[in-house]
Amino acid sequence: MKSIYKYSLLLLIALATGALWSSCTKENGGNPSINYVRVTNPSSADSLLSGAGLGQMLAIMGNNLGSTSQVWFNDQKAQLISTYVTNGTVLVRVPSTLPLNITNKLKLVFANGSDLDYDFAVDVNKPTISYVNCEYLNDGDSLLIYGNYFFWGPIINQS
């Protein structure tokens, strides 16, 4: 009688182990893909983007993105923080540097050297004035304007 319980217990352990083994799935299978790009604000998460301004924070949503090692917007490399990269999401800020070669492409580069392109425009923000050094000037004096997105020369689209 003890041997029946002993064999039954072994059979039960073997079945439980088999069930646990078969329920495990590989999460990293398949090719990486980008489904869409959205803003990071949770209240506006349903707002999908086809372009963004310089310095804007984005959430790149897709599949098998966990091995992303670089993100490029046109010819500008974005700063990538590894804790912001998961298998389904990459959080990244669009670089604030003006691109020299405008391709309107977002490029993800993966640890194995492969890459993935996605159509995405980077909009050049209008200049914004933060403050000036002095409101009252004498004739012939110079006025210093402080702000963001003051670029010299024309912006040429080379796509």
C-alpha cells in the first residue's frame, strides 16, 4: 500500500513539473516592431504622433524592443536610459539639437547590430524668448535676448 502512494506521489510531481514547464513561454521571440508613438502623459495616452518637437518626451510602443541600445531621430542620437527600455516600450526624449540631415525617420538600433526604421518627423520649434538683459536701451546699444531654438541660417530638408 505504501508503494502505491509513493508511485502516485512521484507521478503527481512529474505531472506538475511537466505542466509548469510547458506553461513557460519565451517572451523575446520574433522580430522587433514599432506599433505607434505616443506622448508620455497618461491622460493623453490615446494621442498618437507622427511627429514631435525638439526636446519632447515620447513613448515608442511596440514588440520585442527590450534590446534597444540606440535611438536616432534623423541624424541626431537621443540619450537612452536603460531603465526606460522594456520589451514593449521605449521612453526617450527627442534631441534638442537641430538635425543637419533631415530624413524624417526614427531609427532604433538593437544590441545585435540590427536596426528598425519608422516614419517620424521632427518639428523645429518656434523660437521662444525667456527674458532680455535690459528693457531700456540707449540708441546704438545691443539687446541680448535669452531663450530657446534660435538657429542661424536656413533649415534645409534633404530627404
